[in-house]
Amino acid sequence: MNEAPSWDLWVDFHRVDAAGLTHANVRDATGDVDLQQGQFILVGDDDADPGVAQVVDVRTDGGVLLRVVPGHADLHRHLLQPRPA
């Protein structure tokens, strides 16, 4: 059985633009995550440690721009909103 990912949004940590923003897509959000500008979310992929990122923009085409906070997610969990039970 496949375990559900522990992050809110799958990201490719290498998709960074010249402004330092990481690009993702709303279709890669997990569960009932409602991505909103300014919120902090848990991001990750299968090959890297999870991180925390702030949503900079959610575009009408589904693109999401993120500012990833440096360091492991455990260092920044205080920025995350509690997940619903």
C-alpha cells in the first residue's frame, strides 16, 4: 500500500527562476489543500528532505510561485497552520 505524502504540495526544488522563486502547480497539491497567497505550506518530493515555503502567487493557469525557506521543514514548522484532524 502506498503511503500518502506528508507534504501539502509536491515541488521540484530545482525549478527556481532568476528571482529565486520555486515554480510548482496546483495539480500537485495533496488532499484538501487550498493554496492562498501569503500562507506557509509544507513542500517536498520523493528525493529530498521536506521544506517550508511561502506561497507568493497562485496564477489562473494553475502555476504556483513559492519562496522556499532555507533548511529542513522541522526548523520552520511553527510557520505552518495546523492541519485539520
